[in-house]
Amino acid sequence: MCSTSSRIHNIHAADVARRETLAWLQLGLVDELTPSGFRKLLAAHSSPEAVCSADRSTLSRTVAENVADAIVRGPDAKRLDAALHWLDDPANLIVTLADAAYPRLLLEISDPPPILYVKGDPAWLQHDALAVVGSRNASQQGIANAEAFSSELSDGGFTIVSGLALGIDAAAHGGGLGAASSSIAVLGTGLDIVYPARNRDLAHRLAEKGALISEFSLGTPALASNFPRRNRLISGLSHGCLVVEAALKSGSLITARYALEQGREVFAIPGSIHSSLSKGCHQLIKQGAKLVESSRDILEELGIVVAGTTKQAPAEHAAQTDPLLAALGYDPVDLDTLCERSGLTPDTASAMLLTLELEGVVSRVPGGRFQRVR
């Protein structure tokens, strides 16, 4: 008897959950309804189901008449069916403002999205996180820094949050995924679209070992207006934001600005005064961002006790013993200048450069020049 009663209760609970999910989706697919309008309706009507059941006159007391009309009309049936079919995959779910799984830090920002589409493990949404962002057209040094910092920060207890873009974002995700605390990608499209397509394999890895999230409904394309909205979530999910490389007009500076507005810490890695990709970081530092030279700087600033001492990196050791690497420094330089600085012959210097390239310590850059990568 008790067993039968329990099964009936479970079936009833499942039906209630399905109805609630359907109501959240129906409202989320109303294009005219903004996140702030959605939250106002929830405050006025207590639940999405109550909103969906309200008549036009009642709804128009809270939102504009065209929005009320759209809610009464309901979303496109094909889009709703597609969303429900997407949720049939156990790797996919939605997390709403009413859920305990909703990221607690997002509740602190001024415009939290009512619905998050999630692919992967939602447990990472509750983990302490740090945003790592930067240029899409990153230098080899910047990519190496992003991956190394992200790996160390992930091992230090922070899930790495970034935007799945090429360059710094992709390197940050790679570093986070390879370490203890994984990585979360915040998309500016629906989760059924991977943008850019070149990061499809990375997106699959994130779905398996981390998470992808978006406030945009399925099928939403990569519109320019979506990415500033995405950036506020990258910073909003995180205790701080690290900018690795950024030009003066980089979208990463938008993320850093959101981070400041949200009361998050902002960190920046300095670079060469001759590099346009360092200008944005230098501007942030002038404006009060914390200059960082290692992941230890960030962990200590955020109150994480770092045990032990930092091991000397192979490239740092080589700089003390290898005259060519010591002469190279960190700015791009041509072969003649390297020979003049080091006293080596062109043949000897070329052979050493080739070895350093194969070891991943040096890379070739446009103009027949060379640059340290690490």
C-alpha cells in the first residue's frame, strides 16, 4: 500500500515538474519578453504557470501590451517542440531562477537571466569560478599564458569561465579542462549551435567534462548584440576576471567593465609596450586592475593560501644558461639583432632557434622575426 502510494506521489511530482518546465520554456521562447519583464511577471504572479494562465488584461498591468499579446499567443510550436526534444537528452537541462542549482553569484547581478540552458554537469555552476578572457587574435605568448594560468587556477580550486571564442578563450578552457576544477563556456548563441565552428571539438569536451550554458533559446544565431549580454554572465558567474591579452577596443574590456560593476576583482597580465594586444591590459592596470605575473598573485588576492614555492619554469632556467634565449627577451626580434646581442653566428643562432621552436619555447612571427612563447 505504501509502495503504491509512493509511486503515485512520484508520478504526480513528475507531472508537476513537467508542467513547470513547460511553463518556463513557453515564457522563455516569447521573444518580446525581456529578462527584466520576465522577473516582474514572476513577482506579480508567483509562478510561470500562473503567468501563462493569466489573461491579456491582467498581464498588461505588468508588461507592455504587445508583450502581453505575445504571451497569450504563445511561442512558436515548432520551437517549443524542439526545446522539449532537446531536453530528452539527459545531458541537457534548463536551470531557472526557482532552482537550487541556479548559480548563486548570478543572483547578485542586476539582470540575472530567468532561464539558463545547460549542457553538461550543472554541479559546476555552484563551484567557485574565475573568468579568463582575452583577444581572439592572440599571440602565441598570450595563448601559452592563458592555458598555464587557467590550469594552475583550476588546480587552485576555481572553475575557469570563458566564452568559447578562438584565441585566449579556447586556451583558457583547455587549461581548465586539463586540471582539477574544469571549465564552463558561456555562449552567445543557442546551445544547439557551436560558434565558432572550429571549436566544435572543444565544445564536446566541455559538455563531457565541464559545462556549456546560454541564456539564449535554441536556434539563436551568433548576433553581435548577443555577446555583450554573454559577457555579463561570464563575469557574473565569477569571483574575478583575468584579462590575458586585449586591444583597446577588445570585447574583453566589456567583460572587465561588467566585472567592476558587479563588484568582482579584475586582474590583467602586462605585456610589451610595443604590442597592440597589451594596450587593453595596460589601460585596465592604469584604471586600478591588479597587475599579475603568476596565478599565485590571483589566488592570494582571492584569499587562497598557496603552499610551497613556485618551481622555476624551464624557459626561465634556459634564459639563465642559453645566451640566445637571454638575448631574445620577450619582444619580437629579427635574426641579425639576435646575433648582434648574443655574439653568435647566424648559422649557430638559426640552429638554436630551430631547436627552441621544436621545444615550443620560441615561435616565428610575421616579418621574419622570433618571439619567446614561454
